[in-house]
Amino acid sequence: MLNIAKTIREKRRARGYTQERLAQALGLTPAAVSKWETGQTLPDVTMLGPLAAMLGITTDELLGFDPDVSEEHAEELVESARDALARRDISGAIERCERALRLHPASITLAFAVASALMEIAQGACAANDPARSPAQEGAAKTALARSIELFERCRQEGSLEQREAAAFVLAGQYVLVGRHDEALEAARSIRAPQADPRIMEATALAASGELERAEELVQRTLEEKEADASALRDVLCGIRRATAATPG
């Protein structure tokens, strides 16, 4: 109750409303708003939607509900899928992933964890060195990969900056695997703050689509830039070492 009270008070002030102005907009008395903000009473359920709209937030935010889950909890939820994969129960692994998603359908963190697990399932199901591989496993691998792509795309659209960037990088590789080269290029080029150079995946996508000259040109240009950066860093490093050597011990 106290969290709701604090949220109403802080959001009302942030919007520049007095208690009287908020009460008037909702057809209530200022005393009712005052009781909400001091935690004496809670808004009636019929007031949640209009109140949230007036405060510029969602009803989930008003009630303090976070639809996401922590990374640790997300990993716990997909652990059973990885256990099933270790037993070569591919269908069971996929079902456990879907079961986890049903528990927290709005969680982007969980969607990312499940997408990663499904990618592992797809790789495990079609392992080239598996003599027991069957058409059913290959079908399951395709299903897992398609679902993984779908979930990574959702993360790329709805996730945090870090999640969007990571999802785009993975998607570039996945699209190459399934022959969707234009989408691989689009995903690679959408990366704005990568931990790894997105041109790696862009060149891979170009090569896979048969544009070998463009891929070679991109790789060569990237290597030249990297070599120039490396040279500059070596100069800085030499300067640091000279300064260190000249410093009295």
C-alpha cells in the first residue's frame, strides 16, 4: 500500500498536479486523493485505469508490478530445458522452454534466455557427429531455430539497449544459417553500440549471399582500420612504458 501511495504522490507532483486538480479530473474529493497518498486507503479498482492515465503510467507501474524477471531466475527457468537436451529429449526441451514462457509471458529477460536455450537445442538436435540423428530431430531443430529467431526478434524490438544489441548480433548469424541473407544484413547493420564489430556479421552475411567481392572489400577495409587502431595503441603503449621507465622508483 505504501508503494502505491508513494507512486501516486511522486507521479502527481511530476505532472504538476495538485491534489485538488487530480481529484477534480477523476470526479473525487481532494480528501480521497490525500488518503491514497498517505496510505490510509487504496484506489477503487474502477479508478486504476483513469488514475494511471492521469499520472502518465501503466496500471502495472501504479501497482508496483514488474512483469520482467531477473537474469538469475530466467536461467533457473530454462535449466530444465537444458537438462532435457542433455538427455537427448529434444521435444521435451522445446516444451520446457515454452512452459517457462507461459509463466512470465511479458518478460523480455526470460524471452532472451529461452531464445538462447532454443538456439542451443537447435544446435544439439542437428549435431553433425550424432550418429543417432533422425528426421524427427532435424525437424525439431528447425522448429527450435525458428522459435529462437522469433524470440530474439522480439527482444530486438522490445528489449533494453543491451538486449537489442545482443539479439541483433545473434540474429545476423541465425539468418545466415537459414539463408535469409537480406535480414542478416539488416540485423548486422542495426547494431549501434556493439561489443563486437558488427561488420564481422555483415561480411559473413554478404559472403553467404554470394556477394564475395563486397564481403572481401568490407573485411579488407575493416582489417586496415583495425591495424591503424592497433598501431596507434602501440604508440600510446610505448609512450606509457617510456614514461614508466623514466619515473624514479
